[in-house]
Amino acid sequence: MEPVSDPFTIDLRRLTVLRELQRRGSLARTAEALHLTPSAVSQQIAALARETGVALTEKDGRGVRLTGQARVLLAHAEAIAAQLERARADLAAYGEGGRGSVTIGCLSSGVLGLLPGVLRALAERLPRVRVDVVESEPPDLFTALDGGQVDVAVAVHFAAAPAHTDARYSRTELFTDVMDIAVPAGHRLAGRGRIALRELASDAWIVGDARSCVGAVARSVCAAAGFTPDIRHAVNDWSALAALVEAGQGVALVPRLVRATYAHRDLALLTTEDEAPPSRHVFAAVRTGAEGDPVLATVLDQLRLSGGELTGPGSRQDTH
């Protein structure tokens, strides 16, 4: 009788660590994202290397980089993760979608402008399902999605978000969020209504931190208009940003999702006369395979419907 070969087994939690190392690019950043020590990350990767029998990292100056074998393994890891999510979805469908809770991770402007309507609708469509909300942005948002702390991620396309071709996620495009320009009430252009963005090249600007979608989008929009903004203040809170504009501390790009935040402020909201108005593209993502879960499918459908209501004819996205 032929001897039975040893089974090939892998600890899926260690695969998660390897996937995060691929995303973050260093042991220190991976450890911070996973709330581990760099030593613990190294131990997890070393244990996974012993399980697979191949080297997964190699020295790269003072840091490490993934080997070719590690990238082969990660390609299989994505398929494994997707199949597990399909199994979870099939079980949920068999149980008639009776999942007890769903957690939505969402960028701050989405929490302000999108989710209130979504949550009200879901209370009617999924009365037995608890829906929790966590404010978060990429890359941390997708680390939480990978780890199961978040079931649905709502984000904006920008550099820190996963590539559109990332097979780990199933995406639902939601809407395009047009951005207006907030200027102090006494600003020289406040009465114009429509201006070219480049007319503000000499002004002081208020933007978000460069690592946030608020800051990244503002910087890229100004660059596309042909200038680098003179950034005086960096804040990520929309109410704080509005207060600084009102106080005459600068101008800012603001998404129409948070337009209500500015309704009672002593400032002016201007639109751009540029051919393509500054905007951001909002999408939702779940782990690949999870889109078949009946509860998550309902959540994604409601996000899409509510996003359409925000941007359809007569919506506040159409008002100037």
C-alpha cells in the first residue's frame, strides 16, 4: 500500500497577515494595522513559511519584501477567501437571510450625507437585522473588511483605496459626488456663483490630511486645474472645516454630500465653470463571494438606491 502523503494545511489567519504585509509594505506598518508587534508579525510569517515549505520574504535594505513564492500563495489566498465567503453566503441564504447584524464601514461624509437615509430604509427592509456603522477610510477600512470587523465598506476612489482590479473585493458603484468651493462670505468672488477653480490659486486653502480622501482629492483636483494650493490648515472634520472658512481662514473644496453642514454658515458655496467639475466616485465593497449573502445584497442594493436618490434629477447634487 502506498503511504498517504501529509495533508497540505495552512492557517488562514497567517494568510491574512501575509496579505496585509503585501498591502502595507513593511513589518512595522503591518503590525500597526493588525494591532500586533513587528515581532509577532515576523513570527506569523515565519510560521506560514514553515507550513508551506518556501521562503515568503527576503531582505530589502532595512526592511523585507515578498518573494515570488509569496505572491503565488497570495493569488491562491484570494481564491480561498472568496470561496469561504461564498460558503458563508450560501449558509445565510439557506437560513433565509436571518443574520443578526451587519457592520458598515464608511467615510465621514458618507456617514453624514448617505447613511441616515440608508439606515432608515434598512430598518424597514431588514427589521430583524442590526446594522452598525463605523467611520473609517482606506487603507484601514479595507484591513477591517479583510478581518471581518466590517462587512460592507463605503469609500471613495483615491490612491489609498484598493485598485479597481483587486480580486479580493466585489464592488458596487454608488454615485459621483460633485464638489463645490466654500469661500468666506466677504470673499472677492463670493457673489459670482460660478468661477474657474484656477481663480483661487493665490488663496489660502483648507484641506484634509494628505493621507485622507479629503486631502488627497483636494490636492489632485487643484493639480488638475494647474496649481498647487497654499495649504494653511489641514483638518478632516467637515464642521471644523466649515468653521475655518466662515472665519476667513481660507477656501476649501466640499462634497455635496455634506452640503447641509454648511446651510447655516456665513459663507458662500460656489460651483466651478470648468468643463469637468471636481468630483469623487463613491463605491461600496464586500469580500469577494459575500455578494451572494441575501442580507449583504439588500444592504448593497439600498446603498445604490439611496445614492441614486442623492444624485438623480431634483436632488441636492443638482442644486447650485
